[in-house]
Amino acid sequence: MNTPVDAALLGDLINAADADSITKHVVGAVIPNAEGRVLLLHRTADDYLGGLWELPSGGVDAGETLTEALGREVAEETGLTVAVIGTYLGHFDYLSKSGKKTRQFNFTATTHDSDTVTLTEHDAHLWADSTAQARVSSAVRSVLAIWHEQAAR
């Protein structure tokens, strides 16, 4: 996996989260396809935040970097292999199911074109155009807006 994200930036992100008393770190991936659609996953109805459309995302394990966690989580949730982690798209905070202060760090990612989405934790996926991207939370919409702005440059 190619990771052009600056290691110093990753350290700064963790240090800032620690300073904000964040106790859980999560990573999220904006994965566009060749047509500019973004991969969204649908949480099962009986899950925490059930019914929500979201980015491929998940928790950072102890001893794992943000970029290592991103590659692992994308593979676990979608069966896709991250080829390149691109730019940092910002973060948002929320309370986890267990009540922990959580910060989700979001990055662009590209996957191998030959991979097929295979879901393990969600009940549906969608390659969402800009209209369908409105199905996500306001926090994820903000991340997608940053991605759209960067992609337009």
C-alpha cells in the first residue's frame, strides 16, 4: 500500500485528539470509482446507528497507525485492497456506542480496479453519485464536500 500521507501529520492528528480528551480513534475512507462515485456502506437496522449510510470506517487497534488501520478496515468491511492512501480530509467527533469520545480521521483511498465489494458487517453498498451522497450524516457530508473541493482543483 502506497501512503503519501506525511508521518508528522499523522502524529500531529493523534496528539491533537489526545489534547481534546478523545479516547477512541476511528478511520474513514473516501473511495471513489472511475466515474467519480463514492463507496457508501449501509449499517444493518439492529446495529448502533442502524440504517445509516457511511464511509468504510472502523477503529484503530493498539499499536496501529492511522494508515495501517485504514487499509485493514477497508479490507475487513469491503474486501477491497487499498492501493494508495491520499489526502487527509479532516475529522469529526462523536460518542461511540459505549459512550467513548471518538474522533474519525478521514482520508482518500484508491483500491485495485479488479477488486469486488464483499460486505462483512453491512447489509448493502452503493457507489453514490453526488445526489445519493446526501444520504450520509451531516458530518460525512462535510468530509465529502472537502473531497469534492479538492477533486475540482
